[in-house]
Amino acid sequence: MTGVEAKHLITVIMAPVGLLALLLELWHYRGRQIFRASDACGNALLGGVAMVVEAAMYGLFVAGITSWCYEQRFATIPVNLWTVLLLAVLGDLCIYINHRLNHRVRLFWTAHALHHSSEFMNLTTAMRRSALTLFVGASWVTYLPLILIGFDPGWMMFVMAVNLIYQYFLHTQWVPKMHPVIEFIFNTPSHHRAHHARNACYIDRNYGGIFIVFDRMFGTFAEEVPNEPPEFGSLNHPDSSNPLWLTVHEVLALWHDMKSPGPLWQRLRHLWMPPEWQRPPQLQAGRVLQA
């Protein structure tokens, strides 16, 4: 079986499992403010559009780049259980890097902000993805070094699919904290609830996909604590359910900041600085004020 075939197989198997889990969560939380119909339907629509755009972009663009990188590979790593497990760990490191860049680079945040804009946390939140990700995100670029090293692109697709499927089940309030050993090694619903919170102690924490160890290693881990219940949503989320506005509002906000008068270099810095960064007041008008 090739990696692409394995990816298709696990996707077909897990799709009804994910749907069943969503239906059970809906039943479990019936009558409670965990779901809102407009939010959940919007999430499904956004996710469907993103999947179509990503499939088209992969066929037109990404597949060719990954194939070219594999042709330039430094070695050929054999495919067996141990190398696929190693690829899963290294792939999760790539996801950590990608996810951290998506939060800390303004241009990348313009796409990823959509995923964090909901004030609800349920399995439909996992579907809330932007169609702009492949255009302005860091996603697939961070995986190219592993292909250049010699990992098969098909199996890279497989481990990334497994990672995304795993992350789907993290978007829930139903699952409490798990055994301390599991919480120490793996990303869990508790860790991911903290990631989606806008509380000051949780912002820009817990970037891991399957594992949480990279967050512990690089100082970005935060534990969900009882005396600080997560408040979901981003700090500047739009008060709208319009899918188009939800998709583009951060792009427009970036453009607004960049076109404000000032030195060109300072205006361009908005692209790669963190989302909260603003130009020093003395440079906003294009001149340095004298004390």
C-alpha cells in the first residue's frame, strides 16, 4: 500500500467516526449553550470551501513542488513501521513550527485567525478553516525539508492526514483532563481548549498537533487550570456570521495598517511582525518627532 492509498483509506474510515462523534456531542449538550446553529453551520460551510480550494491548489501547485523536492532528495529513506513513526514525530514538529508561525506572523495570521474567531468550542470548530491558508499560510512549506531529506511525499500526506484527524477530536469540552502521563506527552482536549482561549495566560500557547512535548521543550506550554476557565475566541474577532467577512476581515485589517502613512520599511514590517505589533507613534506619520 502506498502512502496516498493509506491516506485515502484512513480518511474514508474516520469520516463516519467523526460524524458520529459530532452527533453524540450534539445530543450530550442538547439545550446548553455549547452549540449555536449559525456558528456550527458556518463552520461546516467554511470547512467545505477550504477543502475544495485546498484540493484544487494541491493538484495545480503543491503536488508539483513536493514531487520536485523529492527528486532533489539527499537520500531515500525506506518505508517501514519505524520510519513512518519517525516521520509522524518529525511531522508533528513541522506542525508545531507551522502553527507557531501562523500565530506570530501577521500575514499568516490573516488566514489562521478565522479558526480562532468562534466563541464556541465543539467539534464543528475543527471545521472552521480558511480557504486562504494555502495562499498566505506557512502550512505545506514547513514540510518540504522532510521531503528533501528523503521521506516519501505520499507517506508524508498520510501522517499529516492522521495528525489533522487527531486534532479534530481535540475541539471539544466533553472530554475532561486525562491521565497525567497522557497529558504530559500528548495534545489533549484540555490543552487545546487552552489554545483556543483568549485569556491572557493561554494566548499563543499549545501549538502541538498530536504531541505536546514540543511546547514543553520550547516554552509555549500552558495548562488549563480550574480557576481560569477558558474564554473562547480571538481578542479581535468580528461580530459577524458572514463567512466571506470572517474569511477576509483580517486581510483587510492588515491592509488598513499597511496603507497608513509612514516610512515604507515600517509599513512592510506589518507583514512579518506579530499580529499585535503596531508602529511606534513617532513613525506613524512618516517622520521622527523631536523630543
